[in-house]
Amino acid sequence: MRAVVVTSPGPADSLEAVELPVPSPGPGELTVDVGYAGVGFVDTLFRSGAFGLPTPFTPGIEVTGRVREVGPGVAGFEPGRPVAALLNDFGRGVRAGGYAEVAVAHAAMTTPLPEGADLARMAAVLVNGVTAWIALRDLARLDVHDDVLVLGASGGLGGITGRLAAIHPARRVIAVVGSAGKRLSDTATWTHVVHGTDLGAAVQELTGGRGVDVVVDPVGGPLRTAAYDQLAPFGRLVMLGNASGQDPAIPGDSVWHGTRQLLGLSLGGVAHLVPQRVGAALSALVDLVHRGVLREPAPAILPLDRVAEVHQALEDRTAPAKTVLAVR
């Protein structure tokens, strides 16, 4: 089968197309004939060696396609059935493997799709969508009376978080963008848009000095501190990443005195421990997308052999909101 591998960590052009043996599923697993593989910024970190994954390995943690073969102990799937799967349960070993014609997935992190589902669009939402779903429902416990502040709203994870909050619905869904030059493609999602340089004053004005109930933060850095300062009593800050590369200290006494909560979610870090929870979120997400309740923009689609180009664009911050690779 065709696959793209990282033989040794390096720049985008270190991605190498090779021929590999077709894998077989083990107990609790199935194999997928991959139609589309999503590409995210985290894939560039895997490729560059940031997480120290053993090489050689095949990147790609979100795929759609059709079941090829089911392993021992797997029920509810049959060959030929369209499916979506997450491949980021790294605690079971080095999973990933989406940039290939055949990928191995754990059945608990795979969900059937209806015939006729848009496999490209589905592949574009899996990682970000499941992360946002668990962050809002399981951690933030989003309520219809809540005001939600989303940092990095112009990015892929920030965007889908805002759209999920809007359909929940939250009372207000406030986008934070880095500067006046940033533009949001889905302006209908957001009740308000504020700039990071004006975050404190803007939130105070919008909420009458009360603050917000939920902050969703994939950014980190000074914006995290500024947003934390705008939490209302019983407010929840959910950390989903640290795109800024800066991890500011938030004193425990300020959490105590302010009656606030700090929460975190690393999907790849815990998926192997809670695969059923991840699978349930995956099923709910793809159902919303297929029924048009969650209206996700169509991704850019490029062939597998242009994957290095996609990685470079992600690192240059010139990539579209989401790109998927057409594998078959």
C-alpha cells in the first residue's frame, strides 16, 4: 500500500512516500481503506520530533473511509461500511497512520457513517470537533445562560468550538482574534468579536462588569492570563493547547479567591484511557455534521503526494482552515 512516513524528524520535505505491507487488525481493532485523511498543525509537531515518537512512523490521526477487515472481538462493523475514526490513542502504542491507503483503528474510537455521507467534510472535523465537544459538554458543562469566550477564534479549533457553543446554545459566544487585521469567515456564529489587545475592557463592557462563564483557550500566553482575569465567579477556563508556546503561571490563590476553575484537555494524552467517551463524542459530532445542524465549511482537498506542501503551509500560517488528503 502507499503511505507517507517520517523516517527521521525534520522539515516538511522529510515526509517520504513509500510502499508498506498492508496491516491486519488485532483484537478490538479494525482496518480502514482510507478515503480521506485530515491534516492538522499537530501533525507538523509529530513530524518535526516535538513529541519524540519512534521512527519510522506514518502521521495522520483522523480518517474516513470504509471498513476493510475487523479483528477479534469487534462487533457492529462489517467490511465495506463507511466509517470515521480517530487514530490518536497513543497510550496503546504509536497509533496515527492516517496518511496511508490502509489504517488500523480501535473499534471504540471508530463510528459508522451513513451511506452518502460527505467523507471529505467528515475527515476535516474529527479531531477539532471531538476536542471541542468534550471541552464544552464534559469539562465546561456549558449552560444556556453561559457567556463563552473563545480564544483563537479564527483558527480551526477555535472556529468549531464557537459553532458548537452557538448551537448548544450559549447565551453569548464571543470571539477573540489576535488583531484588527484578523477576519472571521463565519461571522454569523459569533455574538461579538473582540481583539486580544482590548480583551479586558471589551468583556467588561459586554457583560456589565460580571465577566464570562467559560473561556476556551487553545492559545496560551498573555491572552490566557487576560481571559482568566475576566472569568465570573464559578467560571471555567478550559485549556486545549498552547499555540503561543508560552505557559503563564496562574496562582492557585487567585483560583481560590475568585471561585474559578482551571481545566485541561489533551485528547491524544487521554484517549486510550477513555476510548468510549471519545467514541461517543465522535458519533454525536458526525451526526450533527451529516444532518447539517453543525454547518462546517468545506475543506481544501489535495492528493496524498502533496502532503509536504500542506505541512509547510500550516507552519507558515498560510493554510486554509482545514485541508484533507485524498488518499483513494
